[in-house]
Amino acid sequence: MEKKSVEEELAVLRLEVDKLKKSRNDIPPHRHCLNCGIAIPPEKTFCSKKCEDEWNAMLKRKRVTMYVWMVFIIILVFILYLSMGGA
């Protein structure tokens, strides 16, 4: 009796998997906006000009922050070099 219920449950699970496979194919081709993540047509990168501007501003902030840290590290290494009697 237990074996039969396991087989029945397996059959039900197989049907559910088949349904999921079919529903997955119903999703039209798309990609997601790099900034907000909503679905957009495959040929676009951003959903709006606002998202594109926000994305570019974020990249600029990251780039500036990276340069500031690089300068800070170079100055720190130079100070350490001088403090160890490197001059």
C-alpha cells in the first residue's frame, strides 16, 4: 500500500514538472533593465532615459570613489615609506 502511494505521488510530481516546463516556454524573449530590473524587450538595455541616467551616475560615483581610494592608498604607502627611513 505504501509503495502504491509513492508511485502515485511520483506520477503527480511528474505532471507538475511537465506543466512547469510548458509554462516556462510561454515567457516571451526579454531581458531586464540594468538599473531597476523590470522586464524589457531584448534589444533595449534600460527601460527609460531616467534609469539610464541613474545607472550612468552610479557608475561615475563608483569610478570617482575608486580613484579617491587609489590616491589615498598611494599617499599612505608613501608616508609609510618615509616613516621607515626610506628617504
